[in-house]
Amino acid sequence: MWWLDLRPGIKLIGRLAFVLGAASLTAGCFEPLYGSAPSVQSENVRDKLAAVDVPVIAAPRGQPAERLAVELRNALQYDLNGGAGANAPNYRLKVSVSTTVMSVIVDLTSGRPDAQVDSVVANYQLIEVATNKPVISETTYAHVDYDIPGAAQRFAKQRAQRDAEDRATGVVADNIKNRLASYFVAGT
């Protein structure tokens, strides 16, 4: 029968109409996190992140944490306000950073590590400038592993460790930025 051949097409059109109708009902519920909606004149998350000042991160001189502190501050400044620095800061982000290295696999004949795990831990506080009170006080961390390509390759080990620390610093900076964005959106 010819009308039985039309039923799958009618069902498909009905399903498509239902999905488009449901999507049109929820279309007004979404708003961009970092961008600005054209109809909204309020301050968005990007503007609030740009108003965060990141002072120099104190670290012991001559230690690996000193290089990581500079790297973390640069990554935070770039993530929060494009590296320009806060013009009129409403918030100040105090950060302290530390690092640990753990040998995971050790070569039994030479006693040198074949694989290591670097951990970067950052304690941070977001302080409101007007009241000088902390609104966020948390800790974030990142663990990254790397292989050492041979017992006699010292410089390859140092480069692998440095690359791993840079990756961990990037993860920590992203974690801090995402937590600040969450605070500015939800207020908690």
C-alpha cells in the first residue's frame, strides 16, 4: 500500500519538528562564559578576570620553584588579561608555588632513575582590594611524568624535567583561571 511507504517519512519529519521545537525553547537559556551577550550590558567574566592583579610570586632563589614561579605568573597574567596587567585591579591573586620530584623507576645496575614524576603545587588566595579580605583560598596541583632516555644523557634528563615542569605549570595556571571564572560566575 502506498500510504505505508509515507509513514517513515512522516515519522522522521515529526521527530525533527519535535527536536527543533525543544531546541527553540531552550535557546534563550544559554549565555557565553567569556564573551558578552549583545543584549546584556553587565560586566562579563572576561572583564572580571582582567581586573585581577598577579603580583610577583615569591620563591627561594636558586631553586627550581623560582623558575616555576616566574613561569606561573606569566601564564596567569596571559590567561587572565592577555599579559597586559590589570589596569584598575579589583582583586589581587597571591600565589605560592612548590615542586617535588619522585623517582618511579630506578635502573638496578646504575642506580639512576629511568622515570620520574614532577609535582607542582600552588596555594593561592584571591583577595578583594577594596576590603583586603580573601574571597577564595585554595590549593591546586599537577603531577606530570617523564622518561629519562638513557643513563649517560644528563642534558636530555634536564630538558625532559624542564618540559614536564612547564606542562605542570600550564595545568596549574588553567586550574586557577577556571576556579576564578567559576567564582565570578557563581559567586562561590
